Amino acid sequence: MQIEKNPYSLLIHKMVVTKEGKRIGFVKDITFETKSGELISLVIKDITPYTKNLNLEKVGLNELLIPYNAIIAIGDFVVVSEEDFI
């Protein structure tokens, strides 16, 4: 089975939503471990008021981090599972 790869440029500026359809914000950047290349999290910008009730790490005034393991699907949107937020 071949793993489908998503280039960095295809993720940037995509809207991030929960599997229930709640909007979270837009992908600004990706953090990863430089030695292993393991993806760690997505940096989300333009966060919505819905994120106030979520247990997510904030960076800056209007940005937060979503753990990469919370991603369910990547298509027109990045779909994440709230249950996987650390």
C-alpha cells in the first residue's frame, strides 16, 4: 500500500474544522522534529471563538497548536478530532 503524501504547500491556508463541522481556523505552519522528520503539530491562525473552550496550546495572540495526531483527513479542509487534543 502506497502512502499518499501531501506537500507542505497544499496544507498552508486550508481551513481546519472538527469532525462535527465546527470551524477552528486556518493552517499557518507545521512544526516537526528536525532529526526524525516527525510531524508534531499544525500552527493555526485566525482562530474562531469556538476555540476558547478547547484545551489547545496558544502561541501568540491569535494562533494555537493542534497536535498532528488529531488530524483525521486532509482534503478541501483539514478535519480534526477534538477527542485527540492533548
